[in-house]
Amino acid sequence: MAGGTTGYLVIRRDDGFGDVFPLVSGQSYTLGRSAQNNVVLKDDRCSRDHAEVTDPGNRWRVRDLGSLNGTRINDVPIEGEHVFEPGDILHLGRTHLVFVEHMDQLPDLPPLPIALPESGMSIKQRLGQTRFLTPRPPPDNGDTSAVPAKGSLHAISRDLSLLYRLALDMGAASDHEELCRIVLDCLLEATPAEVGAVLSVVSRPATGQGRGRASAAEQTGQVRTGRGAEMEVTVHRHRDPSVQKYQPVSEYVSNEVLAGKEAILAEDVARDRYLRNRESLSGLGATSLICAPILFADRVLGLIHLYCTGPLKSLDGEDLEFTVAVAKQLGGVIHNLQKQQTLSAGNQSLRDQLKVESQLIGESPPMREIERQIGMVANTNATCLIRGESGSGKELVASAIHYNSPRREGPFVCLNCAALTETLLESELFGHEKGSFTGATEKKIGKFEAANHGTIFLDEIGEMSVGTQAKLLRVLEGHPYERVGGSVPIRVDVRVVSATNKPLEEGVRDGSFRRDLFYRLQVVEIRVPPLRERLGDVRMLVGHFLQRFIRETGRKIRGFTEAAYRKMETYAWPGNVRELRNVVERAVALGVGPMLDEKDVWLSSLELTPGGERVGEVVYQAVSLEEVEKRHILQTLEHTEWNKSRAAEILGIERSTLDRKIKAYGLRRE
């Protein structure tokens, strides 16, 4: 041959032949994905250096270079070297090359498709994209028959109409199964397929091999693909309602689609024989089938299977185009549905956490009475006024009212009225328009709008100015309001729960709190007792906070000693539950050892007067200076765990002086 060419490798495609690679005698050629090869194959199933073709001087031959998927000749794996014969088909991944010595040895017609193992089916066409995503109407062929010809403008319009209607129906689907059922109904309407199914990727590794395990999976609605995942049949349909069983498409077809992420149209290789003898078909009993991947962002979410079983029906390229368009639509909708379900689950988890945090801890009679009152008032829309000292848990009571009410699915919005000035408080409550005051650079939604169909909790309601009280009263009476600087009336459906730690009656008498608002807020009143009135709940509260902070810090702490519990159960707790929480948090953070002892419980020197009001200094006790010094030295030694050098430094005396005082006062370490 001219130029020393003694052979050719010709790319074989589904619809004919592609690139031609001349083989010059005496040279060797490497084939693979790497750009360093003589024949570069753009095939992700090929290895970088897949195979080598050589001619030592007599005949062309091929050998595998240790590729991952192996090299085949005429669909038979090779070992060692194989000597080419004209017409041999070289299989590298999904790439097929025909070897010929003369170009005229190529057949005049496109070669027949290669039969898939065990299936009796052959791949007729692969498709990764579809014209329906960027529709271009073909030239009008003048067909005006009642049944539009495939490929005609009328047929394209009908299919686009079906896709539009499908998009609307898919958007209304409430769950994955309903969505797949809608898709199958559309596909069976648009194609001649008699059987259809949507399979979802289960995504768990296969635990065994063999047909026995695959058959067991099929009986439970799962089809093993052999690629480290299982396909679960979500929905299947048959045009004959009496047929309930679904026969899965062969494992080979599913693997081809999963690997290439392209849809496949396949036909029965014995279709002519089928017309004469139905028994010649494989167990699937299909004359033609479509298997299309359901993709989102290059991730396979599932497969669509369609096939015909009748001798006079078959699927074609137009049906493949339509199925690919539907599969791409379905992939996006499934992804959004999964995302929505994930967000809903996360939202519910957060709500559950809030409910846990909102539970009132304690079994004392005062706590049981509060729980009884919450149970009675929660199912109503009555406004509630919660009274109690600071830190006693008023917000927890308000939260419990919300999460036990019919408004539990709505928002629970909190606002401390004492933390803001009059102007800022009104803006926070009712919102403001852009430019309504200095610093209002954009429109702001108020707390009432944010709490629509839910509950708003107004803490320290007694600190609200009279002007803001008037606007709040109108909202409570059902009137609309306007944002600060706005004129558009806004009406909301919000339940108001307020709290105060000071007597509002005094504010009514001195004119700092509106009488009509007081009566409107005090429809139901709940009093939260201070912790000193329910010391029996201290141990339970300590256990609750201890477990919480152990989880947060990861400390290996088993609990408090009895001495530590006695110290906490005999303390007046002027800061109430908030102070107890801080004491436990400090003990967990600074405590040493698996058990927290009395010395780890640091209590405030803040005391209460007989009337229950806090003062900023220790209550006077009639004791001598000597006794005061003795107590102070002992407390300092206990604080430093009897580190005398550190104690002397804190006391501002010499170490020797401290030793003399310890001996004089008879102080001993317990």
C-alpha cells in the first residue's frame, strides 16, 4: 500500500463510521485517554493508556496495557496478544473500532448494533441532549392528518404542550411517589410504550454478587445494578390494568445508562423471529425499550424505563427525545422536592429543640399549677400577662404557651421593651419606611409583621412609653397600624403575651401606664414564683443544665456531690433560675475532676431583704472583727484549695503571718 499503510482502524458509531486511523507497517500505536497516545479516545471508560497496536513485520496485533475495563475483540476479552483479522471489532470502553486492511472491506451499510449480553436486546441509539430543551421546529412538511407524523411541526407542538402541562402537574405534586406517577402517565400518553417505571437510586453498597441476590432484591422492589448502588422501583405502570407485576429492564442496560449518563433506545435483535415465534424473546418480553437517566447537576437520581411488548409496536428516536426531555425536567423537580423536604425536616428539628428548651423544669406544686394554667390558656387567643422576678423563667412560660397553642406552626417573636428607646421601640414593633428618620436607610419589617399568625412576647412591658402604649392598644383591639413614616394600613393576626417584673398597678396610679392597656393585657395573669419558693426543683434544674453544658463542652463530668447540692438547695437565689444556670455553667467550665464539689459552686454575695428586694451589699451581722477575719481567711484558703502562698498574696500579707493566724484561729482543712 502507498506510504507503507497496511491497515486501518475506523471508529464505529451507532449510525455509521467516524474517524479513520491509518496503520503504517513497522510502527506501534498506543490508544487511550491520555493526550500522549497516538490515538486519543474521548471516552471516560477508557484508561489513560489502554491498549497498544503493533506490526512486528507480518500481521497487525493488539494487546491490553493493564486497563481498568479490559480490551475486547468482537465482544470477547483478550489475554496476551490478539492477531487482527479484517472486520474484527476492537472494544475499548464504549469506543468501537473496526480493523480492515483495505477501506473497501468496510460494509456499504452501517453495521448492525451489537447485542447486549443475556438480554436479546441491541442498542440502536444513545442520547444525552434533546431538542425539546432548545426547540427548533423542523420545516413544515404539509402533513395535516389527524394523527401528527413524528417529527412534524404538529407533533412537536403537541409534545411541547404535553411538556408544559407536565411541568404544571409536577409543580403541584406533594411527594415523590405522586410526582413519579404523574410523569409515567404523561410518558404513556405521549409514546406507544406499554410498560413504564421510575426507579430511584437507593445509594448503598451492594453486599453480594450473583443472580440469587439480585432476584431477591427484585422481589422486594429493588434492582441491583452492579455499580455499588441499588435501584428501587418507585412507581410502575402497565397499559393493561390486570397486569400488576413489573419485570425490570436488564442489569446491563441500567449499567450502561448509569455509566454513560445517556439515554438508550434498544431493540430486540430477533424482532423478525418474534413475529413468527414469541418464545424466542428473553424473559423481559420487550420488542423495544428506552432507559433514560434522571439527572441533576451530573448526579444520577434515578432511571426511567419504558418498553413495548406487542409485535406491532416499537419505540423510536422521537420517543427517546421526548423521554430525555421529561427525565431532565424530573431531575430538577426531584432535587427541589428533596431540598424542600430536607429544609422541612431541619425546621421541624429546630422547632423540636425549641420545644425542649421551652419546657418548664420542676415538679413542685407551684410548677404544677403553672403547667395547669398554661394547659387551660394555650388553646385560646386570650392575651396573657406573666408576672415574676427577673430570671424566674417568664419567657419560658410564654414559649410554652405558644408551642402548646394552635399557633405552634407560626413564628414566636420576642422583644425586650426595656432595651430600646421610645423611637427605636416603636420602629422595632411596627417597622418603618425608608427615610422616615435619620438612619432609616431601608424599609424595615416590624416585629408584629414578623409574628403574623404566631405569637409576640413583649418582655418588661412596664418600660414602654405612653405613646407606644396607645399604638399597641389599637393593635390589640384589632385595628390596622402603619409603619413609622408610612401611610399604608397593615393588619396582622398576632397573639400578644407580655411580662413584667414590677407591679403595673403602681404605673397605672402614677400615670406612667395606661389603665385601658393594663386591663387589655391582663385578660389572663400567670405568676411565676421565684426559685426560693420552689427549692425542691433545684436538683432537677441542676441536672437539666448540667447535661446541657456537658454536651456543649464535652467535659467528662458525672455530676455534683451531695455537699454541692445541699449548698445550692439552701441558697436564696436572688437571680432565680438564670443565676442557677450561670452557677452550673461556671462549675462545668472551671471544675476539676469527675465530680463537682461544694467548692466548685460559687454563689453570689448578693442577698435579699425580708421583702424580697435585692440590695448591693452583705446584710449586717453583729460579729467581731476577729470573727470576720477568721471567716475571710478560711474562705480565701478554701478558694485557693489551701494554697497558702496564693492565699497570702490575695490577703496582702506575708506567708509566715498567714501561718501564725491559721494556728491562732485553729483553722483546719476539711
